[in-house]
Amino acid sequence: MTAAMEVLGDRMVLSGDPRDGRAARRAVRERAAKVVGDAEVLDDIELMTSEAVANAVLHGSGPVRVTVATDGRRVRVEVRDGGPAGEDRAGPDRCRLDHGRGLAVIDALAAEWALERSPGDTRLWFVVAAPPP
């Protein structure tokens, strides 16, 4: 997070279970709603969070950490995991028809975003404008 942004609530730590996505989406939406008054923007934030958490669960390792922050004009959501998993958790026998669409969704909806990787960490973050409540 940038120094000028205030973290909204505690950082969420998810076990990496696919069911964690629902709880993360709900919590991110509730936190973003403190500064975002537009329901469509909240829907977009929730969708992007869902895609980012799904990517972390499917392709990452270790716990997934989600942080929401704001400077009053923008909301930034960051999803981090322990870096690339040894093998794709979707498994070689599972067909992934949606593979690759998550980042396209984020690219289409976010004002800014980045995927940053290092040997021990993967961080996906996105920023959206925060129309006031």
C-alpha cells in the first residue's frame, strides 16, 4: 500500500481453500462501501477481488492475504500469496475454460493494476476511483 492510503480493517488471511473467495469478496465489498457510494463500482470491486483471490488459490502457495486501503478518492485492493505453486491446483485433468480471463477482467475494470512476482511472493493489486457515498 502507498503511504498516503489508510488500510480499511484488518488484513484478511485466507487458508487458500476455494470457499474462502466468498468471504473475501463480501469483506472487501463491505470495507470499500465505507468510501464508495456507487453500487456498480462496488460490484466491479467484488468481481475483481473474486478473480484475484481465485488466481491466488489456483496458482499460488501458502496463505492468501487480502488488504483494502483508501485515500478517500481511490480504493486499492491487494491480494498476496507465497508465490508460484509447484503444480497448478486446478490439476492436469481439470479443464479450465475460464483460464486467463481473470486478468482481462481486472484490466478492463481497474483504473490501475499490476501483477508483481518474486521467488517467494506474488502480489496482484488494483485501484478504482471511489465515487463518494
